[in-house]
Amino acid sequence: MHPRKCARWVGLSLISLSLMCIVANALLLVPDGKTWSSDQLSLQVLLMPGFIGGGLMVLCLGISVVREANDYDCPVRSQLKRDLLMSLRFCVIIGLLGAIYCLTVSAEGLRIGPKCSMNGVWDYYFQRDEYLSYPDDWNFCEEPSNVVSWNVTLFSLLVVASSLEILLSCSYSNLRSAVFSLFSIQWWRQLIEPWRDI
């Protein structure tokens, strides 16, 4: 596959995954289709891993990758191109940190479980148990209804999406470094070739 097409594919994939993370995080804020106060939502939902980390930070990377794929020629062509590469390196770091943040917080949200009401008391009732192995116990929460399956589904989606974002960010960074090295060698050969006959 041509590096330009590969870069565009990676960029569009990162944009799609980041938008999926934003939507999943928005849905986590409204379990049961109703709005709840911040003291009735779990800390992992309020940290907004899908909106901040897997969403906006990775969206910046995806847009930068697509932009670079459209400007793809020789990476060592001009000062403007070098500036673009420096900003792209910065975006790769930011996107990778955002995806790692999303993965970490979402995995912790899966481990601890949701905050729900039993007998009128709001607490993390599943944090001490292996609640993922016992889906029959998920109905103990009175409010919000079906909050456990809601959180498990959406946090699992965030874990998978952020893992793919990390994989794509690392693979794109390595691919870009290899292509940059290859074109740098070709550029130097073109620069030295006319001087060989002298």
C-alpha cells in the first residue's frame, strides 16, 4: 500500500474511533436515558475518558495525519514541511497520551463498576466483587435501571476503541519514521549524484 493511502486510512480510522469515543462518553453521562446529578455518576464517567482522551486528543492526531497525507511528497522538501512534521510529532504524542488516558480510566471504570442506588443509598456496590462474572447480580441496582449493563457495554467499547487508537498511533508513527528515513536517503542520493562526476 502506498504510504499516502496508508496515512489517510490511519487518519480517517483515528477520526472515526475518536468520534465513537465521544458518543460513548456522552451516553455514559445519561444512563437510562435520563440526566443524573454528578454525585450519582461514577468518578470514571465524570473524568470523561472518551471525550477528552480518546476523543478530542486523538481527533487532533487524526486530522493532522489526514492533513499530512494530503500534503505527502518528500518529507524533507521545505521549512514548512519540517514545521508540519514537528507539529505532527507533537500531535502523535498528545494523541497517544489521550488514548492511554482513555484506556486506563475506562478499564478502571470496568473494574470498579457503576455507582447506583440500593435502598435509596448511592454507592459503588460492585467494586469489591468480580461482578463481571455474575450478570445475574446486575439487577440489584434500583436506580438507574440497567446501569451495570449500560456501563459495561460503553466502557468496554471505550477500552477497545482506545486500544485500537494506541495501536494505530504507534504503527503510524513507526511507518512515518520509516518513510521519512527512506525519502531522506533518496534525497541525499539525488543531492550527491551530480557531484560524483566532478
